[in-house]
Amino acid sequence: MIIKRVVRILGITLFVAVVLIGQRWYSYVTNTKNPYDSVGIDINSRMPGPIRKWGCDQLKANFPGRLPPYGCQAADGTNGWI
């Protein structure tokens, strides 16, 4: 009985954390006023490859001509976007 309650609380907590972090990341890549927001950069740089690429594409579209933030830089060491 107590184990089920603990598992339920942990599950709900994990779900809420994923939703909050996901919302913060989505807001950063689509509606940010600054592509160099440290929290947004940290979240985006830890996303899986395809999701991070999509986020970087959104940032690039919103901020053309600017240097890419950490996590969106090209692998060849240039200042280009991934």
C-alpha cells in the first residue's frame, strides 16, 4: 500500500517536472527575446539530437545573422549553426 503511494507520487512529480521543463524549453526556442538565455541554452543543449536540432532551427529562424548559442554550434568548430 505504501509502496504504491510512493510510486504514484514519484510518477506525478516526474510528469510535472517533464511538463515544466518542456514548456520552458519550448518557450525559449520559439518566443525568446534573447537567444543567449542561460537556462534555455542549458535545457536545449541537453535535449536529444533531433529535438535539439529543431530547437536550433527555430532559434536560427528567429535570430538570423546572430552567432549560435552553445549547443547549436556546428560540429566543425566554425561559428555556423548545426
